[in-house]
Amino acid sequence: QVQLQESGPGLVKPSETLSLTCAVTGYSISSGYYWGWIRQSPGKGLEWIGSIYYGGPVDYNPSLNNRVTISLDTSRNQFSLRLTSVTAADTATYYCARLGVEWLGNYFDPWGQGALVTVSP
Amino acid sequence: DIRMTQSPSSLSASVGDRVTITCRASQSISTYLNWYQLKLGKAPKVLISGATTLQSGVPSRFSGRGSGTDFTLTISSLQSEDFATYYCQQSYSTPRTFGQGTKVEIK
């Protein structure tokens, strides 16, 4: 059974960099599938941040203005999110998830439980 | 970007009620439409993919229909564990986009 678990600081100061890690168990991330990050700001809906495929493309949401980097660490079987120059608007629950093998028509499954990150001085 | 619009944004219903949530895409997405259930403190869960395919382990009271721009998620007989927020999401193009969510509350 594939399981994902987010980890990282729960509090980040404005203008600094948010860093989160998603540990994957039950499946090797180098065996395929897309892996992605989604966030939900308080009282708002879901926003796709970006996705990565082992040995393949990385796609980011243009709305994040080139502040995002997603990377894979196959030695630890985890993937990471970095979001630079954060503001209060980046306060959200951040989820990691696996997507499908193909990009077209894939879906997020499974998801991690989510990690709340607050941006505050 | 493809805009996804859900309606209603919230609804109140009783156990046993039939509930339908609508999702409309700003352009045709064929059947590349997924539905998710979110509950506080739990990992989100995919219910339906490809507009109509029920995911493994999801009760058969959930069903999805539609293609092109108009889609629906129906719960045929609402159960207590179904009170949650539901989101549609298109998987046709990048960036992936979600509807704004529909909160299903107890009447």
C-alpha cells in the first residue's frame, strides 16, 4: 500500500523559503508515476503547485511566478517542495500526492495527510 | 487556464437524501474530470476519475456523469460519513485546476 507523509517546519517567516518533504513508502519513486504538490489556503479551495516525473518533466503552476522548485531524492525515496520569497498568502495546508503514469487524464491518489505551514514574522 | 465552476458552494441535506453536485469547465475537457472528497484531518480521497469511473473501495452510492464541459457527482443516498467537502478537478491540461468546492452539511 502506497503511503505519503509530509514533513517540514510549520512556521516560516515572510520573504524566507518554505521547504517541505514528502516521504513515500510502499512504492519506489524511481519506478514511475508523477508526484505532485497541492495546497489549500485557509477557507479557500485547492491549488495545484506542480508535479514531477522521475527522469522526465517538471511542471509548475505559472501562478506561483517561478518561486517553486520540486525535486526527487531517490536514495531516500522522497520528493521535496521549495517555495521562495513567501508571504502571508502562502499560508496553507500543503499536500503531497501521487499521480498517474501518463500525464493526460491522471488523478491524485493517494494523498498525504497534509502539513499546515503558516507564514508569519 | 481552464476554469472549473462548482455549484452549489454548500448544501444542507439529511441522511438518505439524494445529492447532486455540478461542475462546469470553461472549455471542453472531454471526460478528463476527477472528483475528490476532503474531510478535516484526513487525507483527501479520490472518488471518481475519468468523469464516471468509480475508484476501488468507493461505495456504489457515488456516481459521476458528464463529458465536454458539464459534469455531475451524485450521492444516491447520503450517509453520515459523506458529510464533507467535494472538489472537481480537470486533468486535461496544465495547470491542473480545481473547482472551488461544495460543502455538504447535515440538515
